[in-house]
Amino acid sequence: LRNWQAVPPPSLPVPSTVGSPFVWWVGHIVQYLYRLQPRMEEHVRAAKENIGFVEPIPGMQVRRTDKIWEAKYQPVDKYMPLIQRYYENRNATVKPVYLAT
């Protein structure tokens, strides 16, 4: 969708798979409000090209000390087979992973 199409017309029916129509509408409105202006969009496109950014990139968040009392420790190795399978299904030559900590 182009930026101006981020907010659907009021007559558009909410998809039947949506659990909360209010949240669906809010999501579209927020997407519209946070859209990139053409100059910034071009800047981001040039930066992605400059660093060789490829899409999509699978990501995982590794949480340690802030979740120690809430969740059982999970080693990163547990998730790597999922990432590997993701790339095997796509025959990718470059295999970046976004890691948030």
C-alpha cells in the first residue's frame, strides 16, 4: 500500500479473521500516522542499498536477566534449527538474522 492508502475507507468491511475490529482500525491509523515522508523514504532506501540489506530477515529476541524469574532459560541453540529451516525453504545464499537482546 502506498502511504495514503494505509487508512482504509470507512466502508471497507473488517476481515472476518480479525479478532478485534477496534485494534484493526487503530493499527491502520497508526501505520498512516507513522508513514515515512518521500525524502526520508528515499534516504532509508539508499541506506539499505548501501549496506546490502536483504529482506526478509528472521529475528529473535534473547532475554536473560530481566526474565529470569518469569520464564525458563532457553538456549539460543534451540532456535537456530528454526532459522536454518527458514532459509532452507527459501534457497537463500545470504542468511542474516536480527538478534535483539
